[in-house]
Amino acid sequence: MSLNPRMAQWSGKRVWLVGASSGIGRATASALHAQGAAVIVSARNAGSLRNLWPSTLVPRPCRWT
């Protein structure tokens, strides 16, 4: 029994990923976007978010103090 069933269809879904300017976060955002999800990406480095993502993704920089 799985508490979190596997999602097979991402089209029309919204996903918010934190830490998406590089590495696993960036790869995950790219893969979900390719599968039709509306992806919101956040990271501490606002410049990286704006430079890395196409206009169809929504960058939301955030800073923890």
C-alpha cells in the first residue's frame, strides 16, 4: 500500500519546486515541464532562475535569513 500514489499524468498539474536553479531541482523542473506541468521554480539565486528557464516557467526567487 502506497501512501503517495505515483502520478502518471502531469499535464494540467501545477508544481512548485524549491532549489531549482541547478542540479536535481533543475532536472526535475525540466522533466515535469516537458510532461505538461505548470512549473513554478524557486531558489536563492534570482539571477540563475531568470537566466535558466524559458518564459513558460514562473521564477520566484526567495531568500532565507
